[in-house]
Amino acid sequence: MTNTYTAALPSGEPEVKRSSVLRRAMRNPFGMIAGVIIAVVMLVGLLADLIAPYGPNESDLTRLFEHGGGGHLLGTDGAGRDVVSLLIYGARSSLIGAAIAVCVSAAIGVPTGLIAGYFGRWFDTVGMWVSSAVLALPGIVILLAFRASVSSSMWAAMLVFGVLLSPSFFVLVRAAVRSVRNELYVDAARVSGVSDARIIARHVFTVVRAPIVIQAAMVAALGLVIQAGLEFLGLGDRNTPSWGQSLNEGFQNIFRADHLILWPGLALGITIAAFALFANAVRDVLDAAEASRPSTGPSQSAPAHESAVPAKAGDLLSIRDLRVAFGKGDSSPEVVRGVDVDVDSGRVIGLVGESGSGKTQTALAVLGLLPDGGRVSAGHISIDTQRMTIDERIRLLGGSIGYIPQEPMSNLDPAFTIGSQLTEPLRRHLRLSRREARERALALLERVGLPDPVRVMGAYPHQISGGMAQRVLIAGAVSCEPRLLIADEPTTALDVTIQAEILDLLRDLQQEKGMGLLIVTHDFGVVADICDEVYVMQAGRIVEHRPCDVLFSDPQHNYTKALLGASLEGGPSRRERQKEGN
């Protein structure tokens, strides 16, 4: 199965690819100016050996403390060295020091933040404790002690400084990952059978890239300040030219040659300001509101009718005495309370109930995708008559088990094209080549009735409609030919015309592949059109289970009667009309 994860942008998110964040930041006048300054400083440092008029330690003792002229544009220092050359070589060493701090802090903080934010549990607890402890350390004191007792190298000191700053990356990345790890398109990737490592690298990391850029720019600016400050205090390597060393010498000779403190101070200030402005420009681009998530709660239910007890276990899926609770401890509230559901191969089973009845949580429990705080507190789930743990069922996702989610526009990752998200599960589960996966994806898009599959393959989610996105999700869900397909409210967000087409498509695909299909819905119209059997769910319990025709003609439970009375107008279903037409 493949819950494709490429459709429209989630609610509240701008219709722009996340990969364009830096490009949009450069459209900001301040961001563009800052970016150009940073690029120029880096280029100057990189090409120092080629563009500097003199060597870093080349001196003319006959020309000390000159203010300019005679081949020295900005003058000379107390050793007769050219100030321009010192600024150029100083850019290299200063940027290397800042880069060491950024790389070390990011190398430690980003991976640990991704793991802690995505998986949580004990690693998250330990990571937060360690990061809090490191942040509480007096950084300057640590650096001074390190230089005095271990190494006088400024770059070694910046390595230590990077370790001290790593919690800033950890906390930032952890928070960003926690905000996105339960997004529907991440769940869709899990259902497609994509590994956790692949989800983190492909889907989660795309969300935290821009915040990492912001943090890296701020850490680079802070690294320049700290390095220059230590060198200004005389704690640097005097044989390595840097802006901090130039500031130190300029301060010592401020009344004799004030230009020696002017130029390195100006270079340092402009570069630090450029990093800060660039970080602010990226941050401004990322200002966007987050969509809130609705929650539902159970209602009171009447005793179940005896028909709610299945006569036999399903040969494909069998759920027995399933209980789902939220929270910890025996007193945690249950949203699913002893549910029994069975699905046979080649059959379409409806799980119907009002919002908050627990039907979606039942489906998510089968998939192993319960939200944070949710857990299976009792019961068992069998696939092919074999009892399976959550991990065993998760290994079947994307292959033997497929899933069509409720929100087509939120279950597709806005950062990737439709084709990219359709072909990835095909290559993973069926071991197809890139070309074979593309051909199969095109055939699937054509099979689900999408015009111009080639254009759709190259489109991003925000470039297609809701109905097209639902068809893409269906194509992805059946792409690896699952034996069990779970569809959660597959037509809720669609108009009635598209609903009918989607239901016809699901029935045709189910019959072609011989799949067992479990449809979760609140709509009895959907049930009447497509289902063979129906389970009616109220407040976490199955209250009635009957063949579809029998349920509509002779409902037994008062809750079922109330639902039918509220949702049907007495007219025949499309299935009945088709039978009459034949």
C-alpha cells in the first residue's frame, strides 16, 4: 500500500516550496545585501593567497605605523605589515574559527535533536537533561580554563565553544521536529512503509532546514565575537593573523596609529551584522501560522445488540476485544472499548459512527499510528489469522496493508512532487528501477482517472485539486497491491459528484485486486453504495453488525435507527438503482 504523501499544502501553509526559503530571503533587500557581504568575505578569505598584496607576516621595518600610501593602501602596523593583507588573511582565520564552532555545534545538536524530537522516550529525556546542564556552564570560564590547561590554539578553543553551543541546535531542532512529527503526511510516509531514517531525512529534515540556517548564522556571528574577544584579550596565537589580533594591536597603539583599530573593527562589525541580518531575513520568510487540530471525545452509548458479536474471525483481519486508551495508568480514559471487527478477503466492510465514536482510532490502532498518548491497552489484532505486535504490523505497511487517509491535502508532503512520492514506495517495496517505478506510477494515475498523468507526476500538491489529490492517494495506496486496504473517510472533503466517482473507483480496484477493504465513515450513503457488511460504532463500542442490505431494511439497535433516520431521505441507494436498472 502506499499512502502517498504528495498533495496539497496543509492548511495555513503558504503555497511555496520549502526549498525556496533561502531564495525568498534573498529577495529581501537586507537579506540580499547581507548575503552578498557574507559571500564576499568568504571569497576573500578563500582566495587570500591570490589577492593579498603581501604575505601575512611580510614586514618592512622602515615603514612602521604608516596611515597609507607607498604601496600600502590602508597603512602598516607596528611590525611594518600591510593592513590590507592582514585584513584579508584575518578574514580567513576568523571565518575558519566561526565555521568550526558552527560545524561542531550543528554536528552534535542537529542529529540528536532529530532523534529526540522524532522518537522521544528516554533519549529525549536524557538529551534535555544534558543540554540543560551544558547551557548552565559558564562558557567563557570554560574557554579560558581550556586555553590555560589544554591548548593555546584558538581553533581548538572554538571547537570547545562549538560543543558548548550544541544545545542551542538540539533544543531548536527538537522543538521543530515535535511540531511536525504528527503531521498527516508524516503518518502517510509511515503507512507507505518508508523507514524512520528515510522519513527523518526526507520529510522531517525539510521542515528544520531553514531554522538550522538561522541558528547557524547566529552561531557564526557569536563565534566571530567570542574569537575576536579572546584574541583582543591577548589569548590568541600571535603567529596567525586575525581580526581579533589586529584589534588587540590597534588598541595597544590607539594614540599612535588609530587606523589599526578602525579597519579590523569595521570588518568585524559589518560581517557580524551581515550574519544577523541574513538570519532575520530567513526568519521573516518562515513566519506562518500553524493550523490547530480538532479533538473529539466519546459520548454515552446504549448496550450493544447481540448482532454486534462477529460470527467468525476474518481470514484477513481480525480484531478482538480491542481497547485504546489515552494517558498512563489504569484510570486513563478509553476511546475504544472492547471492539471486535473482522475483514475477509474480497469483502468491503464499513465501520460507521458519528464523530468521536472511536472508529478512526480503531483503524489507526491496526496501522500502529495512534497519536501521542494513545496506546492499545487490551485485545489483539491478527493478520492472516496470525496475532501480530505493532512492530510486526508496521512492517506490513506499504506492502500487505494500504491506507487512504481522510485529508488528501494534508497527507501529501508539500516539499516534493507527486511523482517523487508515488515512486519511492514502489522502489522500496517492489525493488523497481527508477524508470520502472515511473512507468508504473503513470499507469496508476491513468487508472484512477487522472487526465495528463505526466503533468500530475511533475506537479506539487498545491498545484492539483482536492479530488485529484484523493485520486493520487488512492493510486499510492494500491500501488504495491496490498491485500488489506483501510480507507478513513475517503470522500468527506469532496463534492457529491467526485464522491460518486471515488466510490466507483474504490469498488472497481477492490474487485480487480481481490482486496479486503475496511471503510471508516460517518456517511450511510457511502455505506449503502459500496459495503457488504457494516459495523455500527457508538462511544467506542460496536453496537450492531449486519450485512449491509439487512442493516438498512431491518436495523435493530436504537442508535443505528437514529443514525439512519438522521442521514437518509428514504430514497434508494445507487446500488439499488443499478440493480433495478438491470
